[in-house]
Amino acid sequence: MSAGQLAALIAAVSVAVIAVAAVVVLIKLARLTSALTRLITGYSGRADQLLEHAQAAVDRTNEQLARTDSITASMDQVTANMAELSGHVSALTGLARMLADAVGAPLTGLSALAYGVRRAMLVRRTVPAAALPLGTADTTDSAVRVPPASRQPAITGSPGWPPRPGVRAGGRR
């Protein structure tokens, strides 16, 4: 074997080793590429799901914002209506006071008159005819008088008048 042949043999073996190494590297690169393809496909599917969830969340948020806008608009309307109602109430307050003064004063006087007449009638029924001053006893009144057993006692300043023996005024002993 000559030096040229030996060099050719070494070169051929070297090319074969390099070719085998290149094939191994290409096989590993193919496996890596297929794994990357599966990984990217999986991430793509998950990303699509994530985007769908995000879109659904955005849609729900938009719906809530629309509801909030409608509620805010109705609250603005309620506020305007309350302001208008407040104005009406303020306008009617003076009228109500005027009516209360106009109706209240005569009713107060009328109730005082009714109380006075009732009180006078009660006192007159409970006072015997003999105790009245001369000239005030009415002869026709004696036929209408209430019998003594059914008479109401005269209204006095404190209940249970006259006081029981041994009891001072105010109910103390």
C-alpha cells in the first residue's frame, strides 16, 4: 500500500465517520423538530382556549358595564325626579302651614267651647239644687236631674278626693 492509497483510505474512513455523525445529528434534529412541533401544537391549542376564556371574560365585563350604564342612567333619572319632587314638596309646605293655621285655630276654639260646655253640664249635674245661689235653681230641672246613685263625682284637682284619713296631699303618709 502506498502513501497515496493510505491517504485515500484515511480520507474515505474520515468521510464515512463524518457522514455517520451527520446522520446521527440529523436524526436527533428530526426528533427535536417533531417534539417542538407537538409542543407548539399543544401550546397553540391551549392558547386558543386561553384566548376564548379571555374573550368570554371581556364579553361578560362588557355586559356588566352595559348594565352599570343603564343603572347609572336610571339613577340619574331618579335623582332628577327626586329633585323635582323636593321642589313640589317645598312649594306645598307653605300651603300646608297656611291651611293648618286657617283650620287649626277655629277647631281649637270649637274644642275649647265644647269642653267648657261639657264641664259646665257636669258641674251642674253634680251640684244639688239647694247648693245653688238663690234665683238660679230651675224648677223644671229637678224633674230631669240624674238620681244621686248614678251621678258622676265632680272633677277635682287630684284623684280620690277627699283624701283618706291619715293621707297627706300628694299621697304621702
